[in-house]
Amino acid sequence: MRTVAILLCLLLSACGYHLGSGVQQKPFASIYVAPAKNRALAPQMQGLISTQLSQALISDGTYVVTDKALADVVLETTLTHYKHKVATSEKNDSSLASTFDLTLDATFSIYDQRAQKYLLENQKVSSSVHVIADNSMQGSEYQSTSELTRDLAVKIKERVTNIW
């Protein structure tokens, strides 16, 4: 019986298992949101996404959003593709859309200014919204861009804050 107890103690101590706190250290504390680049030909969306991304990170509170000179890392975002697709058309005039889908694709990277290297590079993210057209299809599309960029900003924020 004593031999079994000694073998059990040796086995358990040799496996290298240690209880930890379960808290993982964040790789950085502060972040700068660089102005988004617009390669998607999505009119005026780079300003919206930059602002909404900053707001999403500030309200999350995981990292301090600050000026570039004070930040540990820089979040770079590039809008890469914007698509407007008719989903359904008016039954009396098939050239008029009654609903359409908007899709905005982007990439984001996190550059560590201290180590001068990328922690994440060219991560793809996409957002889509379904829009019901009112009297003005352009007006409906313009109003929906805010929802589209806000959803994209939240997706990027979740990836940035939850990846570590």
C-alpha cells in the first residue's frame, strides 16, 4: 500500500501540472486607431468606420484608445470591397429594387510599435445588411451605411479584444 502511495505521488508531481490563476496577460495596454484606408470605392465610409471602431474600443474598455505617439500598438483598417446587390425588385417595374443587400469587406492589422512588428496582419472581416428601399434607393443606401460600418467595427473590435 505504501508503494502505491509513493508511486502515485511521483506520478502526479512528475507530470508538471500546476494550478494557475487563469488570467492571461494582455500583450498590450493601449491602442491607436489609424484612419481607415478606402480601397473599396465605398463613398465616405472610411471616416465612419474609423470613428465607430474607436467608439467600440472605448466602450469595451479592454484597451486604452490613445494618440499614436502614446500607443503600444496601431490598429490599421483597410476597406477592400463594397457590394450593392438587388435582392428583390418591384413587381410593376423590375428595374427598381424593393430590397437590396449591402456588403462591406475589410482587412485589419495590429502593428506593435515597441517591437516594430505585426501581431496580426491582414485579418479579413465582412459585414452585410439587408435594406428595404423607401422612395429613394440612394437615401436608403446612405442611411444603411452607418449600420453597415457599425457592424463591421464591432466585428473588428471583438477580434482585437478576444483573440488573446
